[in-house]
Amino acid sequence: MEVGGLCRYRPVTIGPTADLVDAARLMRECHVGFLVVTDGAGPLGVLTDRDIVLEAVASDVPLHQVVVRDAMTANPVTLMAGTSLEEALDSLRTAGVRRAPVVDDGGRVVGVLSIDDVLDHIALQLGAVAGSLRHEQAIERLARP
């Protein structure tokens, strides 16, 4: 399985010069806690709701005075759409992150892979295995009453 097929949501992006109030509003409007920071090309960084809290709120800095570029994680782990799930999980684990932008061959952001996406995929696979086992048992009951 390639990560391009696992991304469920369109990425929510923001520019590096937006302030943190704009970023927080965008997160609220889109019901996300993760923004991909881009200047129109590939990802420059990522910004999480946790970044906003740690960079500005905990430092008691007015959110309008901090721009995204100053609070984002620059040079984030980025996955190619054709990256295997195993390779992607290894990259996420190594970096200690739960989400990563997914880019196409041209470097354009096409999605975000999250651990939630992976867990949903695994749950579907386990459901199929459980269904197979139940079906096998039903067939055996019919064949050997």
C-alpha cells in the first residue's frame, strides 16, 4: 500500500507570513490541528495547534505578533505519494511525528498522512481477516454439522 492511497483529507495550507491568529482560525474553520506551510510550491514547514500553544500562548506573546514562519517546524518529514506504508511509518517513527505532508513527483502537496489514517486502514484489514475467519467457521459448520 502506498501512502498516496491512504490520505483521506485534502491538506489545509497557510502562508509563512500569516499570523498565529489567522492560523488558529483556519484550524478551527477546517477542524484540523495541522497546517502545511507553503509559499505555493512545496511544503516549507508544518504548524500544529501545539506549536501555537508552546510558541506564543505559553510564552505570553500576543498571537498577532508572531508569524507562522516563527512557530512552524521547518523542513518537515515529507512523504512521496508512492512511498510504501512501511517506509512511511519508519519515517514518522524516526522523526517522532504523527503526521506528514504527502507530495507528488513535482513536489506539490497532495495530502497529509496521519497515524489516524494508518489505524483506519489497519482496522479495515483486521475486519476483513475477522470476516474471513467467521466465514470459514460458517462453511465448516455446514459441511460438518
